[in-house]
Amino acid sequence: MADEAGLPWVNYDEAMACVRQIQDPALEQFVMRAVTLVVTEFQQERYPRAPLDMIYFVGILRKMFEQREELARILAGEDLRWWGNEK
């Protein structure tokens, strides 16, 4: 894995420490699934144009998980493009 000097990502070890501290098994699996996708892309030499801060990425995933009800609705085919909270 690349680090601060080797790019394409930074703060990988710190991000993984954050993931290991997650107490909710569903949240931990959600975050790790996305991190694994990033690692797989990097292994296939598909990189972002700038270094990816993995702590930032993990933080965004945690926030996205908070919207899991809306995500489930979107995955079920509902159109929530306007970020409405109405059910």
C-alpha cells in the first residue's frame, strides 16, 4: 500500500485504525467494502488525479451510512434526487 511518500493515497493506516474502532458491524462492513473497492482499483492502476486522503474517505462513508434509509429507497428504485425526507 502506498503511504504519504508513495501515493496514490495518504493516511491509510490511520483510516484503518478508525475503521477498527467502529462498533456497529453494519457500518464497519459498509466502510470496509468501499475501502476494498478503492484498494482494488489502485491495484489495477486506476488512480485518482490527486492523492486520496483515506481518513476523509472513511469519514464521508460514515456520513453516507447515516443516510441508509434513503439509500435503501434509492436502491429500491425510488427517485430521491431532490434530497427530500418525505416518505
